[in-house]
Amino acid sequence: MSRKLVLILVLLILLPFLVYVTLLYVRFNSTEVPSGDPVRNINTRLNYTTIQAAIDANETLDGHTIFVEEGVYYERVIVKKAVSLIGENRSTTIIDGKGRDMGVTVTDKRITIKELTVRNCTTGIYLKNSNNSLVIENIAIFNDNAILVYDSVNCTFRQNILGNNTERGILVTNSRNFTVSNNRVYGNGISPYAGYGLNVNFSANGLIKQNYAYENDYDGIGLFDSSNCTVVENNVENNRLNGILLSTSPNNLVYHNNLINNTIQAADFDPTNRWDDGVEGNYWSNYGWFDLNHDGIGDTAQAVGGNQDNKPLMGQFHSFNTSMGFYVNVISNSTIEDFVFFESNSTLRIHVSNLSAAQLFGFCRICIPKALMDVINISVLINDGQTPVLYYNYTLYDNGTHRWIYFSYQHSILKIKIILVSIIPYSAIIHDCNTNGSDSLQKKEVHTHTSRKTSLEPEAHFSSIF
């Protein structure tokens, strides 16, 4: 048999295997831009082979939208027109800097960057002098810096995932009137670099809200020479140095944050900063004092460097949106399994469980909008009246638009209902324990309305995108 024939036979035997391996590689290692012209100007309906070509085209004008099909784009993108750059899917529409280039550089105003992954770049997304711009629903991973912002006004950074970057997740510098919200910022700062999660330098009038900053090498959230910012409703957890750091930053407001197991929970030495809003402060996982008056607020202030939180929370802070668009805030030391508002009969239902088998008692401190429920005529039922409501106070605090209530319970897996008194018949009475341990009368719910959620009663949820 000739060598040529042997070679042909070997190739025929190996061919199916080679095809299979090639298909697997293409499936799991999508590294090529789709064939054809995968970038489209929605307004002109013209297609382009690269993102930059679509932006630079004479036909592309301010206000246009550039749509990018899924695939990997090995290019540095410079956005110098007021356009919207929108990917097909943020997990599969990828700009890769090959470890040496910036991903997206924004140098104009009123620009939107949305639904993209930016990876392997020196800086994933860079904005300078870019007022009134939006960076939303992107992924920036494995860069030196995920997002850098300089000298910009009225910008919003929302619902981005910023993780495993060598230095920073997001840095806002010399900017004002900005919003950083609902971002997941994690694992930033890879040795030997000191990495930050979310940092604001030399800036003012910012809102930092509902972000999840965790396992960053230095700070979860840090403000340096920045003022008049509000840091609220963030989860800041397991950061390797500071949870929240305010350094030479005056007149900031920090409250309703959950600070959990950071090496240093928070640091601040400026007395002009406030760590509570006068009603409620922050949750500190290492808080070691008591709540003897049963209101969900610690009786002793929490030290914050040279400052203090005067209203430390005894449980974690949660915020739930309802079907009517009103938020209900819950502070609890229980695990909140779910939260539902039934619009048909103005009932709130919460399922809770104990954090550990050793936990014997739990509590809820709840802030209810008056526009949502008739808070003057409410009552609490636990397990349809079979479990006593302890230390209840339905007039804990009132600011005119919201009513705060408090109650506690002996722990297990419980169903809690907050209902209108008008739906409880006078003939059904149960006994609850009050703060003195004596019995008080409480009316029991009659099931004139279904407690099962219908399509007209959407479930409320945590105010988070993840």
C-alpha cells in the first residue's frame, strides 16, 4: 500500500474527530466577529463591519443608536458623537482589548453605553467631559479598571457588573450630580495592587444607592475629598480593608446600609458627616449592644472612627417594591423568604425563618407608606393567629406620609400578615402577649379574600437587579 493511500485513510479516520473538536471550540470559545456586517445604525439602517466604522460614518449623527450584534470585537472604540451604543446581549456582545487597549472611550455628551461586556482592557469604559451620559447594564471584567469617570456632570451608572479587575471597579473623579446605583462590584484589586470597589474622588452631590460591593481588596465604598453625597441602601460585605471609608470628605449622609464582616466596617473622622437620618442608621454585623425598648434600634450608638451612628439597626435593611409602586422598608434579624403585597385587600404577607437553629426570637420593624395602606387600622397576624405577636407597637413613629410599626415573635418558619382591622370579625378573638407579658385581645382574620396571589397581584421584590 502506498504512502499516499495510507495518508488518505488516516485522514478519513480522523476527519470526524477533527470536525467534532472544531465545533466544540467554536461553541465554547466564541472569539470571532459574526460574518457580514454585524453593526447597524438603527436610524439610517446602514450596516458596518466594526463598531468604530459605524460611529465614524458621516451618516451617523447625534441622537442615533448603534446596535451591535453578539460576538467578540477586538477593537478600541472611541465614541465622539452623542449616540447610544447598545449590544444585543451583555453576556455575548464583547469588546476585548487584548490586554493593551482601552475598551470604550467616551469624549462627548449625552451618550449611552448599554448591554456590552468589556474585558481584557487597560480601562473598560472611560468617560471624560461627558455630561448627561448613561452607562447601564454592562459587564466589565478582567480589566485594569472597569469604569473611570472624569470631569463629568449628571451621569448615571446603573445595573453594571464590575468584577475581578486588577485595580478599581468604578472611580468617579472631579464630577458632580452623579448616580451610581444597583451595581455589583466585587473582587477588584489583585495582589500586588491595592484595588477598590466603588470610589469617588474630588466630587460632589452624588447618590450611591443599592449597590452590592463585596470582596474587594481595599474598600467596598470609598469617598476621598468628596462632599454632599448620599450613601444609602448598599450591601457592603467581606471587603478586605474598609467597608465604607470617608476620607477628608465632609457633609455626607450614610444610612440604611448593611455592613457585614468587613475587616474595618467603616472609618470616618469628620463630624459633619451623618451616619443616620435621625430615624434610622445602618446595620453593623459586629454591633454588640442591646435593644431594651424593643423598637429595632440599638440603645447605644455605634462608633465610626471619630464619628458615630446614633441609630444603629438591630437587623438588616431591606426595601421591597409593591404592585402599586410604593416601597416598604423592613428591618429584621430574620431571614426574609418572600414579601408579597395583595392589592385586592391591602394585605402584606411576609415569610420569615430564623438565621440559625440557635436563634429563638426575631423581630420586624416595618415602614409602610400611608398611600399604600390605611396604617391607622392595621393589625399583625402570625401563622393565622396561632403564634403570639410579642412587643407589638403599631404607632412606633409617623412622619406624616409613612407609619413605622414593630413586633417580635418566637422563631421558627412563620407566615406574617399585616392586615386591615376592618376585615377581622369581632366574633373571632385570639390572645397575644404584650410587652408586659399579659394577654390582650386581637381580632382574627376572616378569609373573605383569597390569600393566593393572582395575576392582578404581582409579587413585591427586593429593590435589586441581581
